[in-house]
Amino acid sequence: MQSSMTRRSFIASLGMTAVAARQGRPPAGQASKREAVLSLLDGGAKPGRVPAAFFIHFDERSRLGRAAVEKHLEYFRFTGMDFVKIQYERTFPVRPEIRTPADWKAMPRYGLDFYAPQLEAVEGLVKALKQEALVLVTLYSPFMCAGHTASRELLVRHFEQDADAVRQGLRIITESVLVFVRECIRLGVDGFYASTQGGEAGSPGDARFFKECVMPSDLAVMREINEACRFNILHVCDYVAPYADLSPFLAYPGHVVNCNPHLTTGALGLREVARMFGRPVMGGMDRKGVIVSGSQDEIRRAVGGVLDAAPERFILGADCTLPEDVAWANIRTAIDAAHARGLPSP
């Protein structure tokens, strides 16, 4: 991460046009950040540049409340990214009392008081940035929240012992997630970055567990956000393990899909992913690759290679969250390189 002096020096070195762009005032004749991203969905005029965004978790002092608002603002301004993605940091607490399948029936329901520090960040960023850019909120799936409550291995084992009890617990978790979702919508967010896991290659559980537990809870949340919001990103997260097959997610809602195209069965091209899902794609950059360890020229060349192979309606990004210690200047270089290029040809 860059020092504050480096960031101040960067801002001071910009010309007036670049400063205006960083502050949400696009050059004359250029689409705003909101228009550029939304145009990917309507099939209308192309925005004239490739939108781009990358995400990181901030230090623990900057993850909730007003401190999170300030840090997200600083990061958004410095990197020049095209929409705001609010990191979700209010994970469900561990419940060591869950020892048997029946214990899932007593899963607590979390209300607005539980989410208050996260919602403070959401409200502040909607007020600060919605006029110039889409504001999305990171959303963890009910299955992921259950894994924070107890291990996913325990969840699967309990499902095998008493599927009805576990399903009841997941319904309670889904209700809690929807409390957060509905309040974010009331506060004015444009959509969500909806993260899902489950069904990874070699992970615990089988097709029945995915079909009866993971998918129903996912869809209960994702269908609601898709009905209420104009721009949602479906993120198929391979943080736990890679996937052998993405087909279970093809029918999931979401206006844009973000996933790692490198499967255990082989790599998919970005255009192939777009055809499979029938929607725009976000990604292209390895979250642990050149954007973390490469030189500025190497990053620019890598972005060029990604854009050469990208579908026509595309957002440059990574396959998941970048490491916390990535240099912010590297992220800015990748985004600037995307903005310097015209949209890819089909």
C-alpha cells in the first residue's frame, strides 16, 4: 500500500483534466462513470472506454463506520475506478454451541442493530458518491455466512445426518441476510456484488447438498436483489478452492458475471464465459499475478493482452479480491491502461 505522501504527490502531479476526471467530472463528450458502466447492459451506445475496478480489504481500523467511508473514498479517488464496491466486514460470529444438527434450528436472527456499523459505511458512501458512480455492496451468500458461524465441514456433516434441521438453519440465516439487503436498498444502493461459494472441486458436500442447501438460499437472496436493483454482479468465488465446472451457476441472476475462468478441467476464454452466461463479464486479471508483483510496463502489457481477448461488453478487474498489501499505484496503472483503450471488438 502506498504512503500518504506518495498519494499526495500523485494528486499534485495530475493536470487539471485528470483531476476533474478523478473527481467524477468526465472530460467533455465522455460518458460519466455511471453511464459508462450502465451502458454495458442496455445494448446501446458504447461508453468509449473499458470500465475497470479492483477491490481490496482495508486495514482493520478502516473497515466499518465512518472510517470505512473515508478509506473507500480515498481508494476510489486514487485508483480512478469506475464504480464503488463497498467491502462487507460484518461477518457472522462463530457459534460454538452448534454441535448437533438440531442446534441449527436455534440459529439467531440478526437485525439492523447487528449490521449498524456496516450500514453506516453504506449510507455514507451512497451520499458521497452515488451521483458520479454506481455504488454496490458486497454480499456474502447464506451458505458463506453459515460457514462463518460454524465450519462448512460441520455444516455438511450435519446435513448428512439431518437435512431438515440444517435447511431450517439456512432459512434463518437467509432471513438475516435479507434484513441487511433490504436496508441497503432503502439507503439507495445501485446493486450488490453477490458472492457465492459451494460445489468447488474436492470440497465437502455433494450435488444434493448444493441443490438442496446452497442453491435455494442463494436464489432467495439473488432474485430479490435482481428485482430491486439495476446493476448486480454475480461473483463465483474460488477463494476456498477452484471449480471443475461453472454450469451450476449459469441460471443464477446477476447482470454481470465475475469468476475465475481457470478451472481444474482447463481454462476458459473470457469470450467463452460471456457466451456461457449470456451476459457481460468482469475480470481478466489474476488476483495474485502481475498486478501484485509486476512493473508498471508489465501491468500495462498484461491489461492489453486481456483486452485483446475480452468480450465486447466487459469490465476489467480481477477474479477476486486483491491482497491487502498490493500497491495502489499498480491498481491505478491497470485502470488507466483500460481507460486508454477503446472497447474490445466482438
